[in-house]
Amino acid sequence: MIAAGACFSAAVFSPLFRRKQPPQPLKSGSILSITPDRFAMSINCAGAMEEKQRRSGWKEYLEQAKEVIKADGGPPRWFSPLDSGSPPDNSPLMLFLPGIDGVGLGLVSHHHKLGRIFDLWCLHIPVADRTPFTDLVKLVETTVKLEYQRSPNRPIYLVGESLGACLALAVAARNRDVDIVLILANPATSFGRSQVQLLTPLLDALPASLSPILPNILSLSAGDILRTVFDNTVKGLPLLNAAREPLGDFTTFASSLPVLADILPKETFLWKLKMLKSASAYADSRLYAIKAQTLILCSGKDQLLPSQQEGERLRLLLPNCELRKFDDSGHFLFMEGSLDLVTIIKGTSYYRRGKYHDYASDFIPPTRDEANKIIESYSLFNFITSSVMLSTLEDGKIVKGLAGIPSEGPVLLVGNHMLLALDKVSLLSRIYTEQDIIVRGMAHPLMFRRQKRGRLPEVSSFDWLRVMGIFPVTATNLFKLFSSKSHVILFPGGIREAFHRKGEEYKLFWPEQSEFVRMAARFGAKIVPFGSVGEDDLGQVVVDYDDLVKIPYFRSEIESLTNEAVQLRAGVGGEVENQQVYLPGVLPKVPGRFYYYFGKPIETEGRKQELKDKEKSQELYFEVKTEVERCIAYLKEKRESDPYRSILTRSLYQATHGPASDIPTFEI
């Protein structure tokens, strides 16, 4: 519940404000707190539920909207949800700009998580307010300028949906010198190409009692319920569970029609439609002036606007823009329980506290729920490969599991890449689940940036890896991560190992000169060599680079893809410099098993001066490489005695002992 009344007065809520201290609830259970220049409100304890219990935001939205619009006098103003908490002092400011409803509660199911990393303010536009779009632009612009003057070294995030996205674009176009990050959900810049504009003459002609707006909102917002139920059932959920959330949303809608009618009565809806038209034209005509970092989120089932087509158009027009598509989502994207805005921001590397994203200091470790969802999405792959993990204790004893990996950083894990880097999935997930350690993986830049019209894989394919902490391979990033005592994993063979040729399984393609030893010694990092095998039991390379370059068409394609990618090994010499990007032809096999073996940690503590010597560091480098080769050889030999190497014998074992049983392997 939200206390209202005099606290909504224009005298109290100036569009210019500054949080002087975290708002606290009033006594006697009141959940509205007033600061000298804005109001803050709690969005019920449901908004602070753990991620695994998150539900659709529609119920919270309608419950809180009912209270907000009771005493809705005054001009547009900002509020800060109490359940967003008090973020760290260096957190960036996030301003949420609402869609056509104007209530400002569009992020209600995201408040709690956003409040951990942002200072969150939401714009509320009263139902009866008739402030023109250009005046709304000035209001937001004034706030942005003031806050940027107070904190010029931190970005300001403008999160806008639909109409709010036009507002955000307009502000960004007018403030090119302000560090703004735009996150736009289904921007209404496509309004001129939508069928919603046809509602204006229809609404004008009908009396308020016959206004079709409520049925339209219901049909456009609730989505395809039967399709959602079907999709959930296909995923393996029981029918009752599969139907509970979508049907619950539908019931919520059906029982809340009066609230929707109060939020968007006929006169207000007509005003908003006219505002949409002017806002779309205003923002669209100024796209050329926008240089802000932009992330566009667009729905595939948006029946109000052609959002995915518009997202593609804006991605090409805006110079610093990325796009994420949600094919099964409707117009009100932030209300859907399956979407987590914080996870999206993490996965796109859009969270930053300074001018540029810092992969060390700006990294936010995944929550247990985020990690579990990522791991679950690869459950089939993990089942097929059924990885065996071995590690070495300090006394040299080999043990099953990962107890030999040091728990305290800095630690550098150094090993070989299997085909197509398939080793990452099992490796990162198992270290996290067994040791509760986030391993920061050094990755090729193609996983972070691609040309807008390029043909490399969409970087969205690697969002889950970014959530889990991968970062572009640079010496500066490695320096920062060692400084923060992180666990880092490095594959010196890079693309050359991951895209190897026929007969090159488990062959190392490392640079001749040491690349990581002196950096590790500078911070006293423990170096843990490891080997991984199993790709040859999953598939066999039958068409490789040497075959494809003989065909002119494929040779041209490979050259094009390789030129798109950043060349990391240029000038180092040797075969490792041969970093062609291509997709080999692989013949699948009856799946075998993946095996990982971590050797004894190598100490560099106290060896900083010794390893400054080029020859000494080179000796240690070759020692690490030799140990990786020894780990690979050990696994190739020992797996021959694994009675459960084949998926057939493993499936039979689990059928007998239960699907959750731990499958044995060879004797150590």
C-alpha cells in the first residue's frame, strides 16, 4: 500500500532533487517517505523476493498503481521506490521513463535488483496531466544536466519503454556532451508505421462508455496464453505449473479492468496517442545527433508496434547501439516474469560506473539464481558430456573433484582448448557449483564486439558467458583481475586450438615466448596447469580449413570472417599466428565423456625478481606447457579404463541408480 495525499503537492516535488539520505518508511506501517524534494515509495515486500521466486510484474503493478493514482494531482515528478534500497555511493543514476500509462511502475518487479547497483528514480506522470512532450523533454533534461554536474565522472542511465524511449532519445540528442546510457524497450519511434494510430479517430467518435481501450490493452498485454502454456509444457513443466503463471496474469487482468480504466480513461488515452505521434516524429528527426551508448530491447509479439523491425532500423542508424530480441514477448516487456533487466545489463556489459566499462571493477558476480539458470540452460550438453573432474592437492595427491584448485586468489588456470571451445561450458559451471568460485575467462574480442553488417556470430550468443565473467584478452585486464585477487582462466592456443584441423586433437599451439608468467609472478598468483580431453568422443572433424580453402567460395568466406575478427596473434610468428575463423565440418559420434585434470599448483609468490629474468620466465612457461601436455596424456590413457565412457553405459547406470546418481569413472 502507498500512503498518498498532501505529499504529492507540486510545492514539495520539484523536478530537481537530490537524495540526501536513503528514504526510510514512516512509523505505524506507512511505506511512503518524503524527502525535501521528492517522494519515495515501497513496492510491497513481493518486489524484494529472491530471484527464484520472481513472478510477473502485473500483479504488483496493478496493486500499486491503484494506490498511486488515488491522489494524483500536481505535475509530473520523480519518485524512488523504497524497496530498491540504498545502493553503494559510487552507483550510477538510473532514470526510468514510463510508457503510455505514465504511472512510473513499469520496473516494479526489477526494483529490488536494480537498487543494488543503481540509484533508481522513476518518472510519474499523473493521469490528468497534459504536459506536452517537449516540456517532458525539458523536465528530464534539467534533471540530467543537474545530476551530471554533480557527478560528472559517472554515467546517467535513461531506461525508457515505448513513449519513454522516445523521451530518452530526445534527451540524448539534446545533450551530446553528457555521458548517457540508453536502455530502450520497444521504442515508439515506429508509431507512424503502427496500426495503433488508427485508434485515434475511432476513439474520438465513440462515447467514453463504449471506448474499446480496455479490451485492446487486455488482448495486447496478456499475450498468447495458450502458446505460453504449450511452450512451458514442451520444456518439461507439468501442465498445471506450465499454465499457472500465464493464467494468473490473465486472471489479474480480468479482475483489474477498473484499475486499467482509471489509468487510461478515454481522454487520457487520446492525449497519449497524440503525444505518441509527436514524440515519435520529434525523436526520429533527431536520431542523427545521438552518440550515447544504446541498448535496444525489442519484442517479437508486440501487437502495438513493429518493434523488432524498428530495433533493427535503430541499430543501424545509431553509432553505438546493440540489440537484443525477445521473440516470445509482448509490448510490455518489463512486466514479463521471464525477463530480468539486471541480468540483461550484465550480459551485455552495459554496467559501468565510469566513462568506460571496466571488466574488473564493474563486474557484478552472478547471483545464485542467475548462475543456476545459465547452467540449467546447458543441462542437456552437461548430461551428454558427463564431465569427470580431477585435481591435484598441494602434496601431489590426485583426487576426484576440484579440491586441488586454490580457493584464494589470485589464481591462473592455464590449459588447452578443445574443438570449438566446447570445454568452457562444463568447466565454468562445475567450478562454480562445486567450489563456489567465479572463474574469469579471457576470451577473444569477437565475443564482445562485431561489425553492424558483419557475418560473425551475434555477440548476444555469448551474453551468458559475460554474466559469468568472461573478459576481452588484454594485458591491462589481466593486470586488473590479478590486482583484485581473481581466479582467471587462460587458453594460450586461442582460436588456433579451438578451430584446429583434422588430426590435431589435443595439440597445443602456444606462442614461443612467455605471455603470462611475469604478470603472474608480479602478483604472486598460483598457476594451475590443466588438460581436457573428450572432443574426439563427441565428433570427428571431416572437413577442415585445409579442405575449405581449396574451394574459392569458402576461401573468400573464411577471409572475410577472419578480417572481421580482431587479430590477436599478429606478428608473434609460428602456427599460433594462423588464426583463421571458420566452421569445420564435424561428423557426430555416439557421445563419450569429457575429462579435466588440474595439475599441482605452481607457486610464484616470492619469485617476482627471479622471474623478471627472461630465461627464468621462459623456463617456467615451458614447465607449465609440459605439465598441460602431461595432463592431457594422463587423461587419454586413463579414460580407456572408464567403464562409463559411453553415454549408453552411463544412461543404463542412471536408469538403475536414479537420474541424480553420481556416475563412477576409472580408478585413480
